[in-house]
Amino acid sequence: MIETAISGTNLQVKRKHFKLAIEEITIPRGLFTLVLGRNGSGKTTLFEGLTGMTMVANGTWTIEDFSMPAEQKEANQFITYINHDLPVPYDFTLSEALHFQAAFYKRWNEDFVASLLRTFELDPHQKVGQFSKGQRQAAAFILGMGHEPRIVLLDEATDGIDAIYREQMLAVLQHYLEDETKTIIAATHHIAEMERVCDYFLYIEEGSLLFADEKETFLEHYVYFWAPPQSSLPAAAILQKEEKPHALQGVAVKAELPDDDLIKTEPVSLQTFFTAQSNRGNES
């Protein structure tokens, strides 16, 4: 039985011109969860609400069995939130930054930090402001991972870095998940890369959670289809559709599509699903 890392009901996180409202959310423990959604859909708002950076206006939720928000301080010892910003001044050396960061956590692991420094080939005596963009992102990753968090929230943490650094980061994360008490939750636009390693996914649109499923279950049950224009397809079959001049196309439940030679299908991917969902014209 899969255990739960995060669960919540009736969550509302309000910002100045935006509200995230999720009736129910469950994120399994020990898996790599990919959070999909267009810019402004609510991914960062979700992460900031979970970590207490933005106040949750309503709802009940737990993180690693901590009741929130009453136990937010205790829970944050086991969470990390890593985005594309360094949480320290640029005139700090990386060594100074690590020492500063370690002071906030009871479970700082110097050996693990040293191994990450070797992986990303960073000089701890260099000022972080002298690093390249990719090196600064690697430094932010190390700063966020030093206390060996049980829950790793990655908010576009691979944005703007080269393919080598992304592969190194993914390799570290995959190894990290070998400890089945750890959970990784990543929001990214590098969907094809992350799809290779993720186990579970969420799709958020305009502040609402529309889909949540195990990746393999989703890929087994859905296909991308093309059908002649004006085709009459069962409503139960269609997850998402778009009407083009020469075809009706979209994502459908494989078992619900009619057995018709005029309907062509191919395996769906999360990248295909995200693109279709983001650009859809008409839905059932």
C-alpha cells in the first residue's frame, strides 16, 4: 500500500489577484511527482502554501503526518523548497552560504553536502555571485538538500541550466528516491526529461487541480487520437479534444473509443497531454 506524503481537503491559497482552490489533494510518499500547468496556473502558489511562505486561507492538510498549519515550523525541518533563486547574498562564498543554511536545520549532513559539491564540481571557497547561472542553480540545489529533506519541492529548479547539469540533478534525485521515505515533487517546463523519471503527476489549471494519477496508469488508459471532422464520439471516451479543419483530435480513454479504421491513435505522453490540454479549443 502506498503511503501518503501530503494530503489535504478544501485548500484555498489566496494571492493579490489569484486564488488556488483544491477540493482534495493526495501526493504519495516515496515517488517522483510531476506538477504540470501553464505559467500562472498555481504551481508556485501550491508550493508556497505547503511551506508556509504564503498563508493558506482555508482547508486542512498534513505533511509527513504533521498537522498544518499548526505544525508548520516542525514540518519545515523535513521539507525543502528549491527554485531558481539563491537564498543567500551573492557576496557569500559557497562555504559561508552552506554554514549559514545549516544553522536552520537540526539534521544537516556534511558528508552528503560534500558528495554534492563533488558531483557538481563547485568550489566552496568561490563567491556565489561569481558562479555561472548553472552553477548558482546547482548551489541552490545543494543548499536546499543539505538537511536531507523527506519532501523535496522543485519549482522550475532546472530552468536555464544546461543539459549536463539537468542530467546530474536528475541522477542525484533518482538515487535519493532509493530511500523510499523520500518524496520529490517537481514543477517544470522540461516535461519530456522529467517524464522519464516521474511516477505520478498532477495537472493544475487556473487555480484548480484537474487531474492526478499514476503516470503508468494514465499512459495505459489514454491515447492521442485523430478522427474525421464532425465525428460523433462517446462523451465518456473524451478527456480532451480540439476541432481542427481536417480532423478532430485529442486525448481519449482507449477502451471507450469506437472500433473504427478511420480513427487513428498513438500512445500518449505527458508532454503530448500537456500541450493538448494547454492549447485545446473545445472540450467535451
